[in-house]
Amino acid sequence: MAADLGELLVPYMPTIRVPRTGDRVFKSECAFSFDSPESEGGLYVCMNTFLGFGREHVERHYRKTGQSVYMHLKRHVKEKATGAAGGAIPRRRNGKVFLDLELNRDFNGEDYEYEDEAKLVIFPDHFEIPLPNIEELPALVTIACDAVLNAPSAYKKQEPESWEEEIQVSRHARSLRQLDNGVKIPPSGWKCQKCEMRENLWLNLTDGAVLCGKWFFDGSGGNGHALEHYRETNYPLAVKLDTITPDGADVYSFEEEEAVLDPHISEHLSHFGIDMLQMQKGTENGHHTDNNARPRVSEWEVIQESGMKLKAVYGSGYTGVKNLGNSCYLGTVMQVLFSIPDFQRMYVGNLQRIYDYSPLDPTQDFATQMAKLGHGLLSGQYSKPPMKSELIEQVMKEEYKVLNWQQKGVSPRMLKALVSRGHPEFSSNRQQDAHEFLLHIINLVERNSAGSENPSDVFRFLVEERVQCCQTRRVRYTQRVDYCIQLPAPIEAATNREELLAYEAKRKEVEENTRAPPQPVRARIPFTACLQAFTEPENVPDFWSSALQAKSAGVKTSRFASFPEYLVLQIKKFTFGVDWVPKKLDLAIDVPDFLDLSRLRATGLQAGEEELPDLMPPIVLPEDTRDNSMGSVDSPEIDEAAVMQLAEMGFPLEACRKAVYYTGNMGPEMAFNWIIAHMEEPDFAEPLTLPSMINPGPSASESPMGATPLANSPPEESIAILTSMGFPRAHSIQALKATNNNLERALDWIFTHPEEEEESDAISYMADTEPNDNTFSNANSHSDSTLSPDRDTSGPRIKDGPGRYELFAFISHMGASTMSGHYVCHIKKEGRWVIYNDHKVCLSERPPKDLGYIYFYHRLSSS
């Protein structure tokens, strides 16, 4: 028999592998479904790729790859036998429990026992070889089988892998000198002290200087002032401002030239008034809680409808999502998305096509994992009501005083691992902001839908921004793409303002006397006040008036240039206190079921309004170079050392000068990338020529102080950065024009707008018109019909229509901040509200619409 098995496996030996270090063994869940070893058909693990497949999908993998040998894993779950006294009969541990699995069922380990079964299956004949079978199998096969059986599941290995690049403690952390200069950093409103940049800002931990970093490939930018500051002062450590959380922050050591750990970061931040570690967090039942926060018992009970006898529902569209431990933000967002027909059609309607054309590793394919979760939620396969015999058995048990049957839900573990990969927050096990995750998913849908149907089109709309110079009264209109409206919550508009003031006075009084705090009072704010606050003009910080050629006061108002098919409203409930601790405003807002925003439709330039000149602010030179440049306007600042380093590689000197200049003196590496991207251009080796080096002619007086027309090509520095990444020049210019020269948004635009025909790109590049003349030419139409994407290939696809909506879903948050607490969602289905609370799905008795955080509306038809 041993010889027979050996001969049988000989043709397949080259395809059988032993898992190596780094190989992930998917033996707990199918790549295409939520089948597991506990499922009726068990799980088949490919002995070459170590991917897992349910019975329904293993044939597809065999046909696609030709891989014939699989290990079939089956776990049998059965209730322990009970004695006359009703207790479980003590039994010795079954020797057949050998799978290293996380149980998918919520069984009480004291009442159930498990028996594992493993065997090799050879396709297509389904020839089975029981395991273990050491004597009869070739040594290589035995070693491979043992390695698969003993390997940890793919997800148990995920966390260590996220720390492959281990960050070391800085040698400056323990003895860091901090100046007593009285600097205190506010929780918002930061900008670089030298160039007024508002992104990629770093706080020097010695003197509290806030300065910008350099441009990076991810779109974050700056002018390198933080590094310059280090070279001037030798103050070694800096922390990136927007990364500070209660768990730490991103710290960089200029002297060590790498990211480092600072064990004393809490003390170093508190020196500048930042006390982010005041919030001590814990976890209870998978919900992140804030132990020091004042308990919000009423909020938790009201949102979860705890006092109601909720009726569980089952079937298609009523499947819950398991909480993996602070993953409720993901579950609620995905429940809402897959209640939208466009997402259902894209991922579930095309399920077979997506599966058939999935890559060899479907666990790493976004469309496959979205389709998998969507099918799990909508098929009803994982949401079945209990059989009558199961109900009777449960009622008969003494420990069950009431009937408490609940579905188990589907686990989003595989999708979470994929969509959070590389993200510093979502890849962690901490609680996250559901709104940020929604935008993250929309961004991934955009990037993975290039050239095909894009379900996130239903959220996209255009915002018209009107900026007015307060001194000259002249205006400028621009448009931008958005996916969500953030509504302010003006506390001053609360209808119970007097009650709030009385509570605040009493709270301060009991704090001084160290007595128990009074019962909290929730602010009740009319929804109309939130909408009014959104539409009111706001001051524009550091506004530069092209009419005055100087900074001036400016105000901005926003209106809808188009209305989306599905409108997302976020209530701005979260803020930072003066001590940097994130806080949640305790609010109740009477959000309406029906909403008409037609009056907020943008109107464009009105009769009698005069536009601001199409001029850009002049380039402001650093203080140390301003004096040298007064008499030498024709000589741009260029890092000659970088130029010579490139010239030594054999490139023309003038080309090297242009490369260094157009990449903003950011070093030879960036300049080298620019050279590679521009080598084929006819003027590659021509001398550097700038607009300021050309005689401006008679129109120079019209553009004093070096201001340039807005209608010209975007800044060459931004174009150079995009082309150095490999994007065509024409496409880069088109992306920058479509996003008002915002580099980060231009990158997203490029990914979501693949190149059109070369001819259309050339036309777009050569056109010298104002950015807003044609880009959104149809955006202000009041037609109820949906705009076709083909009507304007250069702009975003917009589905415009009437501004009348009906509420169909909302996500609610319980807890003191987005980094703690719990999320649930309510969705209106078949005319009734349903509450989705992790794996529990029930009919809602009293949906708490006034306590929501994110609201979802669908557009009403024009009839």
C-alpha cells in the first residue's frame, strides 16, 4: 500500500511545498467565502499556495492553476454527553484535536468537544488519503502535511509582520534638552514658522519650533525648513504634529537620520502643553472604552435600544458582522455601503466574473474581498433562523432563562487585513473614526475601479467655493470634488441653552468642592441651525488678494454645484480640548427624514460681481536669500553640489541644473528621477529659462511683484514631482489643473482618471483657458437627469440631480472620542428600521435618529 501511495503521488511531488518562513497558511477561512473547517464541506488548503477554499470554490482554483493536491480540514463540533445529574461527563481530551484554529462558533468550551479530521485530496478524481499516514507517504509529503497542520493561521502571523522594520529608541530620548522658552502648542491651526505651510509639519522637541518637512512621493509636502533648523541649531528630535495619539507619535531623529522611538514622548510633549496621554483606554467585550471618561449610560442604552425587546431578523440583507475587537467602525460602514444598489450591483451582481478573473492570490485582491463580504451580507447564507429542534433544545437548558438565539455573523478579517495594509491607524487593533474609514474605502474603490463601473460615483459631487476680497469686494469662483458634507454643531443655537449654562455652573462648583458631578445635560440643537452654520461665510486665513497684490481679509461661502445621488452628512461632534485630549460633544440634533437642499444650489458669477484678477501670489524667497537676490533676479537658487553630482554621471550640465531647480533643491535622487522622465524632450539640454528671466514686455506693469496668471500651466515644481513618479507630463498638468494645483489631490485624480487618448491629452495641455470655464460646464444645470461621464472626459464623473433626499441609514457612536467607544448602524429596509449591532441584527423599535454621527440620504425622484 505504501508503494501504491508513493507511486500515486509521484506526478504531483513537484507541486507540493513545505511552508517556509513568511508563508501564510490560510486554514481557517476560504478566500472566496466564509467557509471554514467547521462548515459542512470543510476547507481545502492548497499544498502549493497554502490558500484555503470551501467546497464550492476549490474546483475553480484547480481549473485555474492545475494544482491537484489539497489538504481537506474538517472540524466536527458536538455537545458533550451529560450524566444523570445533568453535568457534563468528564472525558479525557480527544487526541484528534490538532488544528491550530480560531473557532468560528461561539460555543462554550465546557459544553462542547471537537474532533478534527485531515486528509489529502487529489483532484480531479477526489482520491482521499487520511492523515496522519507517516508510514505510507513519502517523506516530503509527510513533512509538508505536518508543517501545514502545525502552522499558525495567516492572521496570527499578521501582527508580527507589521513590525518587520523595527524602530529603535533614539539615543537622544533620555537626555533630550528642552528650552524653557514658554512655547505652548495649540491643538490646531499650525503652520510653518518660515513659509506658512500647513501640512507635513514637525514640532522640534527642544525649542518647540513648528516647521515643514520635504516633498515626498505620498504627496505630503514642505520646503525642508525642519531640516534647515536642525542644521542651524543641532536640536535632534522632532515629532510630526498630525500623528500624536494617546499611544504615541511619529518621531524623527535628524542626527540619526531615521524614524526613532521616544520612550519619554509624553514628558517631552507636555513641556509644550500637549497632554495626549491623559486618556487611559481599555477594552470591554470588543468595544474600546475610556476608563477615565464620565460614563454615558443613557447614550449607550438609547443608541443600542437596550431596554427594548428587539426581534431578531434573518435572511438576505440581514447578516451581522463579527467584531474582531474594536472593528465595529468597519462593520457599520460596510453594512451601509452594501445596502446601496450600486455597490450590490458592482460586487455581488458581478460575483462570478470577479471570482473567475481574480488573481492567483485572491486574498490580496480588493474586488474579490469586497465581493466576498458583499455576498456574505446579502446572500442570507450566513443568516438563517434556528430550526425548531434547536429552539426546543435551547429552551430546555436550565442556564437559559429566556430564548436567546442569535446569528453568528460573518468575519471581515480578510478584508480588514487587505484594506488596512500599510495604514498606520486602520492596521492597528485600536478603535477608529468611522467617517475616516468611509473616506478610506471610497478612495480604495476609486483606485480599483479605474476604467470600469465605479459605485462610489453615487457619493461624488461638486462644491462651488466663492471667495470675496473684503476690501475690493471682488470675487473668485472655484469648484472642488467632495464626497461628504461636514455639518457644524453650533452649541450657541441649543434650544436648552439656559439648562446647559446652569449645568456648567454647577459642574464647576462641585469640582471646586470635590463633590460628585451633576447629571450631564445633552445639548438639543435644531438641524436647521447646523445647516445655517454650514452656509454662513467663513474667514479665509492668510488670504492673498490678487486685486490688491497683497494679503487682505477674505471670506468664503460654499454651495452645491451638483447634488449627489447619495448624500453623506457628518455631524462634527468631535473636537480637541486645550490639553489636546479629543472630546466628544454631547449633542442631540433633530435630523429630518426628508431633506430639501435645493436652495443651496450654486449660482455662479452673478450680475454686478467683478472677478478677481487671475494672478497667483509671488514666490516668497527665504530671508537669508532675499538680500542676495535683490540685484540678481535672473539667478535662481540652485544646489550646485547636487548639480555636479548629477553631471559626474554623464548628464548635460544644463539638464542637471534644470533637474535640481524643478525638483525644488530636494536632492540628487529626486533630480535624477526628473532627468530620467525628461531625457527624450527636445529641450532637455537647453539652458534653464524661467519667466522671470524673460523680458516681460509691456504687460509687466499689470503683474507687479512677480505675480503670474492663474490660467497658465501649473507650477513646474509640482509637474516635475508627478513626472518623476512616472506619470506623463500632459496627464500631470491635467490632474493639477483639475485639483487647483493640490499635489495630494492630483495624485488621487491621476489614479481615478486613467489617460484618455493622446490627442485629447494634447488638446487639454495646449488649451489656455480659465480652469473653470469648461471643466464643470454642466455642473450648474438644474436638469433632473443624471450627467453622463462622457460629456466631459477631463473632469470627475458627476451624477447630478434634484436636491431632495430621504434618510435611509445612519451610524451612531457611543463613547467619549473616536478612539474609544462603539459604533452601531440603523438602516431602513423594506419600510422598517433595522439595527445592526455587530453580529446582532434586529428590528428597531425606536431608532435614535437624533444621536447619529454619520447620516446617509438617497435622492428622491423628480416625480
